[in-house]
Amino acid sequence: MTYPQRLVHVVNDLIAANEFSIAVVLLHTAAEIAVERRLSEAFTERGIADLEDPIGDFLNGFNLENDRIRNLFVAVTGDQIHNQPFWPGFKESAKRRNEILHEGLTI
């Protein structure tokens, strides 16, 4: 089981304890870790591992809701993630996550 998958399991306990805001934040953390790892794999698969660190220096995280990060993810992995059925829900959840962290929203 990967680390992001383990975090998702922890979220189940948070939901059972009605800790929904923390659950949202932790799920997005898990997603960002998974994105970072997938990008790293894709750089290696494409034979451009030497570009991973220099490109990474330009990033401010791995949140796919960020257009620049998503565009890089799509270009490097070939995964058109923004065309997946879950994408609108992910975008809404990312907005909620930002409101939790930056505006104190509780859910």
C-alpha cells in the first residue's frame, strides 16, 4: 500500500469521528503526494529525469487544481486528468480545501 493510500484509510477514521474539515485537507494532501510521485515516475519513464529538479523548482506544490501544475502533469504523464468524470467534484473539493485552510471554513 502506498503512503497516499494509507492516508486515505486514515481519513475513514476522521469521517467516523465527524472531522470532515480535516478529512478534506488530508485527502488533498494524499492527492498531492500521489501527483508528485507520478510526475517523478513520468520524468524517469520519458528519459528526462534530469529535468525533474529544475522544473520542480518552479512549482509551488502539486495541487492539480492549479492550472500550471495540471498542464505540466498532463504534458509529462499524458494523463488527461481534467477530462475524467470526477474532475468537477475534485475542483469543488479543492476550493473547499482552500477555504478550510485559508478562511477557517469548517464542514
